[in-house]
Amino acid sequence: MQITDILELPSFKDATVVAGKNKLTNTVQSINLMDAPDIINFLTNDQLLLTTAYSIKNNTSALMELVNQMAEQGCAGLGLKTKRFIEEIPKEVIKRANELNFPIVELPLNYSLGEMLNEALGCILNERTHELNYALNIHRKFTNIVISGGGFSKIIDSLHAILDYPIILLNNRLDIMAFSNDIDKESFFNIYWYIHETIHQEEISGLKAFHIPYQKRESIYKDFFIFPIHTTNKQKGYIIIFSSCISKETPFTLALEQAANVISFEFMKLKAIEQHSRRLKNEFFTNLVEGSIVSEDEIINRGKEYHLNKQLQYICLTCKLDDTSDFHLDTYPLQSEKKLTNKRERIYELLESLLSIQYDNSILFTKGDLFAILIGFDFYNDNIEKKVLHSIREIQQEILQSTDISISFGISNYIESFLEIPTAFQEAVDALRTGYGENKTNFIKTYHIKELTELFKTIPTLKLKEFYKSSLQELAYPEDKEKEDLVQTLAIYLNNNCQIAETSKMMFIHRNTVIYRIKKCEKILGMDFKGQDDTLRLRIALFIQSLITN
């Protein structure tokens, strides 16, 4: 209800608006009647105060302060009964109220404040009752849709019939869940990434619609509103309404809020089903990688549900959040279990989405705090391995950029039989453990590197140290920061196939600095890094460094 509605009531008919005429559309949620000196402490937002100003009669400055405080508090307005304890409203008070756009209404004498209060409150209660009935009917309508199995599409169609604007429903991953039949798909996809960026950049939270303008010519949609959907303090999706403005009328907002409530419950239901299915999948694959399932026929039969294909060759990947890894040598601050659970949930959803884009045959499951992935190929060879490394690196970087969470991967050799899946899983775990053992993060480690490590471990440590010292000479055990920088630059330079630009980019230093350090290394070691034998010797020396220094 607005102040203008209050002024239409019989007891307010003869009231006169003396200030703040531009704000008579202020919402009135409740009405207060009080003359206490500290009345401001008892007022709330959107409240209309009716008073005789008895406690501040003959005190213009106190009345001025009351107006200032009420405006700051967000009160709807002030109704003053004159000719009783104040003869007239001071001009300076009226002037100040106009400056603040704060409504002041001079109340008539022919009704008592009690009568005016009762009539206005009765009107507000009637409106609230009407709104409640409307909300219940809308909620019942949407709930019946869900109960009858209508799902998101029917809810959005019903909401569209009420609002009469094009509407799209997105989940928290910004996948399209439903849309009204008047959506122009081509125009929508032209602005989809703009919506995607807006949601991730803006502070989209709370039960309120955010207006986002879009003025590019390729789309017929020039404006849209984003209405967040929440469940138990988690963001579950967004209702996108395409319009230059949306009504603030109560029926409109109630319909939107009730639709959001029902949609949030539907999201919760789907989440529960998804978690149950995921739990069954995790149990099956945990038993499989632990070697508890020894019959290939059983694996084939139970694996059909997860699209395991006997005709494919599989590799296994394991990955972990770097800052939660117990493999890692560094000590990270403890994180709450809830925070870790939320992070892992987010990474699981991202991995699932990104893997589905990159591969036709991938299966994601979890074992403890490990993410495990099986990827199937018609034929696995060196070229496929390079493509896998490239695509996993892309996934790794995408997750880092979008969540600021660093994860690392271990990759197994390929297998040709389902009975070898436990071996592949263990290889992937060993590869991951090796990377963490070298004190690395955000890495991708393949199992054959692990095999090379095991090979070197068969050589006596004294022999390895002699080879290491003779290869790196005075750089073998750097005694100052300059030589440490030289060794680090040399290692990264060799790992990047002697590419200056790549080394510079990875170390975040100027290419001239890289060139200077490499030339200095060549001078110290007395060799030209263009020779393959020399660079191979150095790569081996740097590789065994971790074996002799641990």
C-alpha cells in the first residue's frame, strides 16, 4: 500500500500534503501512533507515523530533527495533527522535508488519531490478506505443476502467462533448464556469454531482481533482469526476464517469488536424486578400483549404466585440490569441512561439465578426497596422449581461472581390459603422489615419469651424486640467490624445449633476463645448449636432483 492509497480513506480525505509530494508513492507497510520523545527508536522502514507532536511542541528544532531521522531511517512519511499542540507546521520544517523528498501530511481535526490508525491498519491488513491469498493460490498452482511431474518447463510457462515477458531459467552452472515459447533463441545465444560474465562479475545475491542493460545491435533483447534462486543459503539458479522494466506491483513480485520458491524445491529434489546416483556410482567404482570386483562379466553388466565400453581402451586420471592434498610437502592452513565440501562440489561440477565437452567417453567418480576419471578411446597412441595432455591442461587452467582453485593430475598408462582398471587407478595415484613428492602444484604427471624415477632409484645414491655434481658443477649446490635463480631458469628453459618466450612467460620475467641467465649458465658449465647430448645430460641431472636432496 502507498501513501496515496492511505489518503483515499474517508478519515484521511481532508488531509493536506504539505511536503514531499513527489514521494507519495512510498510504500506503507505499517502505521505507528506515538508521542514519546524518543519515538525514532521505535520506528521502522516503510512506516507511517501519526502524531500530535505533543512531546516536542514549541520545539521546532526537535521536529526538524525528527524529520531528518525519519527520512534517514527510510520511514514512509509523517502525519501531523495541527491546531492542538502545534498551531501550524513550521515553514523551515516543510522546506527541509521537501529537500529530503520526505512526505509530511497535515491531518484534519474531524477524526481522532485512533480512528485514523484503525482505518488505515484495517486497510493494510485487508491488502495483506489479499496478497497472502494470492501468494497461496500462486504457490499452490506452481506446486501442483511439480507434483504432477510438469517440471521446470511448465513452471516457466505458467510464470510467463502471469508476467507476459520472455523468460529463461538457468541453473547454478548456467545451463538452460527451461524457457518460455516466445524466446528468440538466436538472439538469446548472442547475449548468453554477456549474461554469463555479468552473473560472475556482479554481486548477484538476495531475493531481488537486478536490471542489466544490453545495447548491442545484434540482439533484440536490450534489457534483462536477473532474479537469483536460493536454497539453504546456496545459489541454485537464475530466472532471466527479458524486459526494459518490470512491475513493482505486489502481484508481479509475489508471482516471481513463489515461482522461485517452488523452483528452489525442485532444484533440491534433483540435487537429492543426483547425490544418490553419484553415491551408487562412487561405491561401484571404489569397489572396482580396489579390486573387489574380480569378474569381468560383472564389471560389464554393472558398468553399462555408466557407459563402460569393452571395445575401448581406457586411461585413468586422478586429481586433487592442491591446497588440501596430504601428498604435498607444504603445510596449508586448516579449512572447515563445510568449506572443503563446497569447494569439492564445485570442482566436481566443473570437471563433469568440461570433460563432457572434451570427450565422448568419460566417467567421473570420487574416492575419498580424490577425483578419478576414466576416459575411453578407440585406439590410444602417442598422438592421442599429447592431445590428452593438452586438453587436461586446458581443463586445469579453466578451473584455475574461474575458481582460483589449483588442482593437479596423475595419468596412468592405457589398459585394454576392465580387470586392469585397479592397476590403472594405482598408476594414476602414484603419478599424482610423485608430483607432490617433488613439491609441485598445478601439475600434470604421467605414470611413465614414475617408472623413470624407480629406474634411477636402482642406481646407488653416491653414483647419482657424482653424476649430478659433474654435470652442474658449481650450480649443483647454489650458495646464493643469483645461482639459485640460474638453476631455476635453466630447469624451466630445458623443460620448455629451450624456448626463450615460453620460459619468460612461465617465470613472469623479461625475455632478456632469460637470455642473460642462460648465457651465464653456458659460460659456467662450458657448454652450448644447442647440443642435444649436453641438454639431455643436464635434464637428467636436474631430474635426479629431487632423488638425492630428499
